[in-house]
Amino acid sequence: MNVKNPKTATHEQMVMTVSKNSMLVNIGLSIIKVLAGLIAHSTAMISDGIHSASDVFSTVVVMIGYKLSTKESDEDHPYGHERLECVAALLLAMILFLTGLGIGYSGYQKILLWETTLVAPGTLALVAAIISILVKEGMYWYTRRTALIVNSGAMMADAWHHRSDALSSVGSLVGILGARMGYPICDPLASLIICIFILKAAFDIAKDAILKMTDVACDKETVSKIEHIVLGCDGVLAVDSLQTRLFGAKIYIDVEIAAAANITLAEAHEIAENVHNTIERSFEHAKHCMVHVNPYLD
């Protein structure tokens, strides 16, 4: 029977705790902002509230995706399920993209009818915008910290949902202030600005997920660190080849090392095993390291 790695179990618990807290915050904020927008006649604040509500669904996707990605390998998935988290991130990007389009279209319609429909927002909308900026920026840093610890692309995407919501609220604040100063069209214009922020975040999230699903290599700094560690292992005279690829949040490493040509097969195996174990100890997110030994040629 497969037993889940204690570190994986701890990470999963962290993700679930942060996600549940995010849901509670987003539900509360979305209710406050939509009500404030309706009472204070602010299109931008209503749009902002809808954005917060969409984040609730995004967090649910994160929870499901991370849960599935941490399942142990099985007969049908011998390499594990890590890429399912990338699928979750793509779903998040799609939700965010559609939300952005909806908000942008709503603002566009209000602009077309601005002479007959626009009303300067009340003070309550300003208060709601300021509260949203402070809370959502705090949630961004809270979620981002956990995403870095567990190396979760989907959770980092959720963190950026919080940041984009904070930026949306900044746009709402500017639009509401402009509208209260005698320029009511600023309010729906702010909705268009919010739309741009959201679409940009959706694009970045989707791009990151697609790269991780297409075996993209690690960054140059990580590759350089791996090479330095390999060269520091006993018996390794050179690194002939080093290839890396991302598999969801994990890393696969294939390295060819050069060792003295006159050593025994047992000695070559010992050197390779030492390199393998050293790399997997040094890189927490290394899923597997394959080591091939070549004879060193002067």
C-alpha cells in the first residue's frame, strides 16, 4: 500500500488551510463590495465584487487540483499526477479570462449609455474600495508565501488572483474618485482598466501552466546549481550532459558524468548512486534523477 510522504501531507494541509481562508475572505469581500456598489451606485465596485466572487471558484479549483496532483503513482500513471495541477491552473486562467471579458463588456455598455445611466458613486463605495485593497494585498502575500513553500503553480495563480483583485480595487478607487469629482464616466472606464488587469493575469497564468506541461527546462540558475553539485561529488571528473524538465511542480534531471576509465563497474555504480542521492537531497522538488556514467577521456 502506498503511504503519502509526510512532507507532501504537510504541504497539502497548508494548501487546504490557506485555500479555505481565501474562500472565506473572498465570500465576505464580494458581498460587501456588491452591496456597497448597489447602494452607492458604483458600476466599478459591483464589477470588483463580481471579481472577488470568481476568486471563490478559483480557490476551489486550486484545492481540487492540488489534491489530485499529490496522489501517489499508480499503474496508469507511473510517473505520478503532478501535471494535474497545471490543468487546474489552466482552468483558473480560463475562469479569470471570462470574468475579465464580462467586466469589460459591462463597463463598455455603461459608457455607451453614459448620458442617461451614470450617477456619481456614494462615499460607501470609496470605503469598500480601500478595505478591498488592504485585505486583498494582504491575502496575496499570505497565499504567495505558501505557494513558494509548496512550489505550487496553481496556488501562485490564486495568489495573483488576490493581487489582481487588489489592483482592480485601485482602479475602482480612482474611477469612483473621478466620478465624485464631476466625471461620472470615470467609473465605467475603471471597469475597462480592471478588465485589462484581469486578462493580463489570465494570460500569465496560462503561459506558466503550458510551459510546465511541455517539458520546459529549468532556469539557467537552477541548472548551474545542479552542475556545481554534481562536479562536487567524489569520483566525478566532468559533466558531459545535463538536461532538466519541469513535470508540474517537480523536476526531472538527466545527467551524464565522466569518471576514470579504469575503475570497476561497482565503483562506477557507487559514484552514480552518490550523484543521484546528492541531487535529490539538495533539491526538494527533484522528482527523479537519472545518472549515466561515461569513461573520462583526456
